[in-house]
Amino acid sequence: MKLVREPSELSNMLGKYAHPLHTVGLVPTMGALHAAHMRLLEVCRLQNDLVVLSVYVNPSQFGPREDLTRYPRDLERDSAMAKSAGCDVLFAPSDGVMYPNGVEGQSIWIDPGELGRHLEGDSRPGHFRGVATVVHKLFEMVRPDRAYFGQKDIQQALIISRMVDDLGMTTKIHTIPTVREKDGVALSSRNVFLTAVQRGEAPSLKAALDAALDAWRNGTRDAPTLEKIARRVLSVGAPSGAVDYVSVASTGTLKPVVATVSEPAVIALAVRFGGTRLIDNELLQP
Ligand code: AMP
């Protein structure tokens, strides 16, 4: 595996592999790798000739009161894990490479519009503009045939799929099911910040989704009722958490469904435990 920091080095490296039948797969991450990232790499390895992992903590997707400075960083450990997953290239660009004019000095952005304003976008204004822009930059640098994202961040995966469609990009987007701990907690680099009490309450996010899913499978189609069922589980199971939102939303528009669910939808939620915010979701399959 090669560690690459400059796009010029990256294109040399990718050029060496250039072959009309060779495919390049990209797994974009912010590092602090865990088993979910390993799963993305595993799927990428199975489906492509060349596997590129990017590790970049993107400042433009963090709000002013978010955890950019305390976000866990350990490139040495990430590198060892990526190597063991059969990764070929670890691309770890600097801020100077990704934002040559600085974040403040950048004029041109990819704006996901209304898709970026619902769900996570409500509490994190500008987050998806930062995400879409950095992923667009990574796609320009790596030119992957396929890119892999996790369902845990479903809004991100849907926005990137839409970016690719709307801008006529050729990368195919693959979304991998959420990887969980045995007790249902979705793996996240932020879980390390949970206290023992908060970690004890964290399984209630998945339990809340499961309760709503049970009702869904039993025929409940009213979105407010599904949300109420999930909220009830959270209020009992996560008394130290503050619920940011529980929302049934269309997977096409990401708009909240206010009455009957009659299109492909997802139930998504976010809970704040002190300074740590956890998110999760389940698709409401017809
Ligand atoms: P991050 O480094 O947190 O930005 O995540 C990098 C990629 O891993 C994103 O596509 C995430 O959606 C995905 N990911 C993170 N946690 C999980 C998880 N528990 N299950 C599936 N995918 C995940």
C-alpha cells in the first residue's frame, strides 16, 4: 500500500494502473477507522482492481460549534488497518491541497440545495455543502469508477448520488448497510467520546428505530405515529440524551412526510449526549 499526499503523485500512481478494463474504487473517510470503514474497504476490494482510501477531516463540513479540533486523528493506525484490508492507495491530502485558497477564500461550492436543508441540515447548516464539495474534489482527483458510502449517513449518500446524477459524473455510488455493535449501536468514530452512562443508553437509538419498523411492518403508515413510537422508546431508554429530531422523510426529496407514507422513505433520528451527537436510520421498505 502506498501513502500519497499530493494529487500529482496520485495521478502518477493511478496512471500506472491505467488500463481500459481496470476499475478504481474509492472509499472516502475522515479516518479514525473502525469496522464499518473496513467493511466498505472489503466491498470495494471485491469489486475493483484498485482500492483507494481517502482520509481527510474536512473542515468545511464542521459548524463553528462542532468537534473539528477534537475529531480523532491517527494516520499511523489508519494506515495499518487500511493495509490489512487490502487497500492499494491511502490518499491523505493536507488542507492546503484540498483548499488551496483556504476554506474562507474558496468561492465555488457544490450546493445540494433543499436536500441539504432537511434532517441533519436543520441542525447543521452548511454541512452538506462542505460534504458535497469535498467529495466532488476527491472524485476529480481520484476519478473513481465506484465510490462507497455507508447507510448510517443516509442523507450524505443520497446527496452524493444526486450530485453525480445532476452533474453528469460517471462514478457509480454504492451504499453499504449500517454496521453495528452487537447491542445495535451504529459504529461511529464519535462513540469513543461517550461516557459509560451515555454508551449504556446509546442502544436505544436502534431500539427506537426497531419499534417504529415493527409498527411499519404491522401496517402503520402514518408518519407522525411512527415518529411518536420511536420518541417514546428514546424517552425511556435515553434519559440523558437530548433528541434533535426523529423524522420520517422521503428518500427522494428528503422532505419530512407529514401524513401517510406513500413513497420510498426512511426513519431517521439524531440524539445529543452532551457534546456527542449520534445519528441512525432505517429504511421503510414497502
Ligand atoms: P466517516 O469517516 O465517519 O466520514 O465515514 C466514512 C464512511 O463510512 C461514510 O460513508 C460513512 O457513512 C461510513 N460509515 C461510518 N460509520 C458507518 C457504519 N456504522 N455503518 C456503515 N457505514 C458507516
